[in-house]
Amino acid sequence: MRVEIVAVGTELLLGQIPDTNSQWLGEHLAANGIASQFHQHVGDNHQRIVLAFRTALARSDALIVCGGLGPTQDDITRAALAEVMNVPLDRDETIVEAIRAMFGARGRTMPENNLLQADVPRGASVIPQTRGTAPGLICSLGRKVIYAVPGVPYEMTDMFERAILPDLVARQRADGTTSVITSRVLRTWGASESGLAEAVGERFEALANDDRVTIAFLASGIEGIKVRLTARGDDHAHAAALLADEERRIRTLIVEKFGDIIFGVDGESMEDAIATRLKGRGLTLGLAESLTGGLIASRLVGVPGASAWFRGGVVSYASEVKFDLLHVPRGPVVSAEAAEAMATGARSVLGADIGLSVTGVAGPDEQDGQAPGTVFVGLSLGDRLEHTALRLPGDRPRIRAYSAISALDVLRRALDRDA
Amino acid sequence: MRVEIVAVGTELLLGQIPDTNSQWLGEHLAANGIASQFHQHVGDNHQRIVLAFRTALARSDALIVCGGLGPTQDDITRAALAEVMNVPLDRDETIVEAIRAMFGARGRTMPENNLLQADVPRGASVIPQTRGTAPGLICSLGRKVIYAVPGVPYEMTDMFERAILPDLVARQRADGTTSVITSRVLRTWGASESGLAEAVGERFEALANDDRVTIAFLASGIEGIKVRLTARGDDHAHAAALLADEERRIRTLIVEKFGDIIFGVDGESMEDAIATRLKGRGLTLGLAESLTGGLIASRLVGVPGASAWFRGGVVSYASEVKFDLLHVPRGPVVSAEAAEAMATGARSVLGADIGLSVTGVAGPDEQDGQAPGTVFVGLSLGDRLEHTALRLPGDRPRIRAYSAISALDVLRRALDRDA
């Protein structure tokens, strides 16, 4: 059963709104073991919608069409469905009554154009509305099927769960397919995408012809590289077991080559990893930031409950702020010595158990004779005071973002080393 | 010239990441007067990528393909291009050298699989990389063309602006399409989309049947509402004159209804507006941030040359940091008094001409008996000390982001008032 999603609306082509519907549908189809191999966006144009439907019917078994079912002149999905099915549109009196009743209940007069929403391609069945006015449609074409739902996300998700998913599952059963898909993302910082691919190369090759387990790499820019494992099993327990087994193998290969670069799984961010460790050990953190300019503090404050372990930070952007507020000795401020003094200063003036600092050159110009990308991380933890020197690539925003996650990773590794 | 966007990546079909690339491309094609009539998503599967390309070539004149150009085994866009063009892949030694040099500059050994990125379909031309390793490709097929770029957004946008857009514009000219489109975005903070639509309603109606000038509203979430004006003229001077005329009318209508809510145009951000004003008057700024946690500092440091006017900030997340470091009197820290004391403290300890502060409740829980969304902005400027009380909607990330831009807008208006 191959499902194709067709999102209808000129606003999608013009980039005026993001297409969250296709993303949501893709995620929920996959979670139910149903493959979606193609998505399309098409504008509010009759001929092009018909072309998009015909293209999708040629390469997929089922279409989910989102949008174009409303009451205005640019809502033309119904007419395009009728053309593809080669049937007329009939006005459905049950729907007419339902729409009239909905306006009546709100004490409003119904504009006549709302009745367009009661037009149904002959032979299609109706998915009743529970949240809005436009009903959904299920249109059979031989062994294939088109589901049409409104583009309003909470109407679409309701109809998907109530009518489309059960129908798809029933069709899959009739086809004899009952598999379940599950996946896990391993989040890494510190290795390149190509390096990771090489580390797990043997598994990648071994799985090339395996239709049960797949590995993919997602370069996520400033958040590192994600390794996604997906397993298809006969039922939930089977899929989970396949996934757990593959995760064990892949983790071993990655750790053997790169050490402890996996900082989290799925939606877990670097700051979540820090929060777990600090909270678990009852430690508080204070920051001194120069080129990152509050970026690290901002990420940490984004974690709900941060007040339990985050004291605050000093954004010492001007050198005098480093000297006067953090008691950094006068001298070059892009240096290992300055980073260590900033960490000591932050720990002291913020009354924290740990001081973490970043100083460096974000560019575009050099500073203190140092090139853009030269960054020093300072850490004052227990009776240790240390620094890490980094050379980071990219333009100003990337150097700042890389500095922020790199500094947090320095802290994560130090906390794990001491644990 | 009909452009189709094809985004490649199984992660898009599975809904694991949003397709921001197609949205960005759609918006930027439209802004340049180039139609995109279809978008497709396809997974990392050779046969299906080939099918998606052939489908797109049948109904569009130009394809922009995003993704699948990386160094790993699942990056197969190059091979699919070669199949559609019916040519072999040749290894390009110039690209090999560029990739080797990039790894060398970072002091890292290049994993061999990176050389896959140097494979070029015979006859294609190369879009050199300036930000990563995988080059882009321009593949001509008769009168049609496929542009292939990496899926990493900042590499994609760079190649679009540097190579694809100029090539598309040249092709349009060669086709005899000579009208010129120009557009301008007015950036506002403080009015709703429907309020703005009402303010400019008379122009919106007047332009309904005008095929030269259009107005669109783009709700941009935490960055306010954008009003985009687009004009199509016979040449650059004509388009510019139409645009300037419309901008004058629209600005007048907005200012009449809402006052000074337009803070910038096009890519100008709120922090750019602050930078211009502070630099122009030779003033320096210091911050005290509580719930925003460094978000404001981080935005300001994002402006190149910020060191000329930005001293730094104190992220006083724990109450004790407010009392001890900023000398805020002990008492409730979510209050107008605390905001003013924080502004005074920031100005003093950071040695700045202006102190700006934010304190409030980001949620999810209330604090000091105040509900989430309760925010106070403090400002110490010249001999004035004042506060602004805000009630902001949304969840924790939105309240924090709204607080940051609102505080900067308070400063912008104060600087303009005093100018």
C-alpha cells in the first residue's frame, strides 16, 4: 500500500505558509507502518490539480488530498475529483442540512456559497465533519482510493484518525500486509557525516538488501549529525526488538571509532543532556559568554525547570566587562588564559558550583591577531580549571552557534568523566 | 518559465523534519516573478527519484532539486541525474582538490567517501561550494534544466542566490519575458494581521483587479507581521516607481491607524534597527535579562560590528544574581520596581550609556503570584527611568521570544522619541 499526499493551495507554492499537514501525515502514516513514497504541492488551478491527481494515481495506491474543500471560489478540489473520477457532482441534502444547522447554532446567516461544500462526486462516500463545515470525501477508483480532507490542520487530523487510517489499515489487511514501523534517532556531536557513515559502513552494507531495518544520516547543521534507525516488524514487539538490536550494534561501532559522541536520542537536545546531568548531581552552573553573546544561556533557559540548576550568566562582550566584572587580568581576551579566568569569574560572581566560559573570534574580522573561528572554552569544576581550544568553520552565525553547542559538549564530557 | 521544486530525503516523507527549503524557494521565486506550479517530496530511492524527475520534466521547464548530494551511501541524487540525462558520472579533479583542501584547513583527515561529492554527470556544470563540501550542479536537458543543490538550508540559499536565480532570470529574458518584478517588505511589530488588513483595506480592494501591484500579509510569528508589496513593470525604473508610489500610500495608512509600528524593510531586523540608532548617536547599551535568558544579547551580538555599541549583559536567572550582582532590592522579582532596578544595575555594572532589562514569567508555572506571560521591561536612558508592563500570549518559547523583540521595540521607540 503506497500512499501519496497531495497538498492543494497556492499559498504553499508561494511559501506563505509551511506545509505542516504533509509532515504530520507522513509521521503518522510511518508510525502505522504505511509507506508514503511521494508528496506533492499544487496550486488552486483546476487543470494542474487534475494533473497532480493523475500523476499520483499512476504511481501510488492511495492519495490523501489536503485542502481546497472550503466555500470560496478558489476551493476547487471537489470539481477536480469529479473530473478524475469522470462523474458529475451531486448536491448532498444531508450535508446541506448539517451546514445550515451549524450556522443556525451559532446564530449566523449562512452565506450561499457554503452550499458548494455539499457537492459530492457521484459514488464517493462522505466523512462527516465534527469541527468545521467542509466534509471529507472517500473516492474509490477501481482498486485505488482518494481521500480528500480540509487543509485546516485540526479538521484534517480528526478525519485522518477517525476515517482514513481505519480505512487504510483495512485495505492493507485485505492485501495481507500487517507490518509495524518504529524508529529511533541517535544524536551526535563532534564527528562529520562522512566519518559516521564510514564508522557504520559494514552495517550499512549488510542492510542494503534488508527490507526490515534501515539507517540514514541527517546533517542537522548546528545541532550535529543525527543517525536514524528504522525497523519494520510483524507487530510492535517484533519491530521494537529489531530496533533495539540494531541500536546496540550501531552504538558500538560509533563509540569504538569516536568515543562518547552520542549525547541524546530522538528529541533530546544538548541542553537537555546538560540539564539531566546537573539536576541528577545537584550542581549549579554559571556562564561567561563573549562571542556567543547569551546564546548558551538562552538555550539553557529554554529547558523548563532550568532555575533548579542554572544561576545565570555574564555576557562580557566588551573587554572592559571581562576585566571589571569577571576580574579577568588585562591582556589579550581571545586566549586560553582569558577563557580560564572568565570561567573562574563566572563561578565566583554568580555563586555557582561550575563556571563555563567561551571567548573567541566570530568574525568577519580577526581580533587580537586571531582568525575568525578561533575559540577557547574555559571550565571551572571542582578543583579543576581547564580550557579547550577549538577551530570552527563557517560564517559569523555558524561560528557562534558551533561555539555554543561545543561549549555545552565540553561540559557534558567533563561531567561524565567525573561521574 | 515554470519551475518545479523536488525535495529529496526519506526524512521528509517520514515527517521527521519540516521541508523549509521548498517554502523558502517558493517565496523567493515568487518575489522574483517566477512561477512554481508544483512541489514534490521523494525518498532516498533511486527508481523513485528518477520517476519524480521525469514527472517534473514533463510538466515544468526547470527543476530545483534539494538534497541527496552529501557524501554518504544514501546520497543518490547525482546518480539519478546521470540516469535522467543518460550520461555517465565523471570524477571532477577540481572538486576533489577543493574538498581535500577544506579538510586540510581544518586539520582533519578526509574520509574517502567524500570523493563521491566530486562526481559530476557528464555535461553538467558545477556550482562551487562556499560553505560546505558538496557542490551544486546545473544540468541542461534540451531547453529544460535541472539545478541540484544540497539540502542544508544555508548552502541551498547561497547557491540559489549566487547561481540559480541569475540563470533563471537569464533564461526568462531569452524567452522574451521582459517584465521586471520588484518587491519590498515592510516589517511591523505590534499590530495583528487582521488589524493591518483592515488598515490598508481600501488599497487592497482597489488593487484586486490590478495585475501590476499586489499586497500580501505574512504572519512571521515572533518577528511580527510582514506586509509585502510587489510591482511588475516594463523595466526596472517603471517597477521601482510603481513600488515607491504604493509604499507611500501603504505607509500612510498604517501610520494613521497604528503609529510608528514599521521598524524596518526587507531583511532589516529589530536588532538592525537598534544598531543603526545606537551607532548613529554614539550610545552604548547594557542588558539585564531574566526570562529571556540571553536571547536579547544573542540577537544584538548577531549584528556585525556590535562591539561599537553593545557592552554586554547580565543573565540574572536566579533571584540572588539580581540582588547580588545587579543590586536589585530584595523582594518580588517579577515587578515594575525590579525591572527598573535591573535596568539601573545593568547600566551601572556594565558601564553603559543605556540600561535595558526584562523580567517576567515564561511559564509553564506562575511565579511571585504572576501568571505566565506577565512581563516587565525596564529602561534607564539619560535621566529617565521607566518601565513597560506587557501581557504576552503563548507557551514558554513564544513568551520568551515575544519578550525579547518587545523589549527591543521599547528601546527603539524611546530612542526615536528622544531623537
